[in-house]
Amino acid sequence: MEPIFNSRGQVVGWLKGDLVLDRNNRYRALVRNGNVFSFRGAHLGTFDSGFFRDKSGHCVSFLKGAQGGPITPITQISPIPPIPPVAPIAPIPPIPPIPPIGSLSWSYQDWEGFLG
């Protein structure tokens, strides 16, 4: 599992394969073909080159080594990853909208707002 960091370098969640867990060890989203969906099937944004982006293309969070976005902050030492629960059945995602051009700036939306 890889830690997900916000624009201040704080751990806000975990990426386990194509599944996103929050800090409370709950599955919150899934990544399919560069798009991020909630488990209710809502399109949340995109994931590309290590950056999670909102629907406008602005960066919300990142993984270590992310490229092609804003300058990433120094990250905090990530806590030990939790043992994830059994994953829920992923929904059939809808057809995503055409992705916006990636921005080099941070989103005003925080991680919880992104996840809905």
C-alpha cells in the first residue's frame, strides 16, 4: 500500500492497487483507466502520473514520485499502513467525462471534499 499525501505533505489515505482507503481504513474510491470513482459510481476526478486531480484538473493529492504537477511538499513520515478489510464489490463505473488538461496548481478542494 502506498501513502497518499495532501498539498501539505500529510498522509490522507492509502492506495492499494486500484482501491483508495481513507485514514480510517475505509474503502472510499477506485481507480479505473486513470479515472477515480466513488463506490456509488460517481466520477470524482482523475489519477495520472501519481497525482489525484479534481474535475477541473487541479491536484488534490499525490503519491511519492508524482510528476507533471505542482511542486510537491516535503512529506511527513507515513504511519504503518493498516491491514485493509475485505474489499467491497466494485461498481460498474459510468463512462467518464473527457478529462481536463492537467494543471500545475493545487486544488482548493481538500481530500475529503474530493472523495465526497
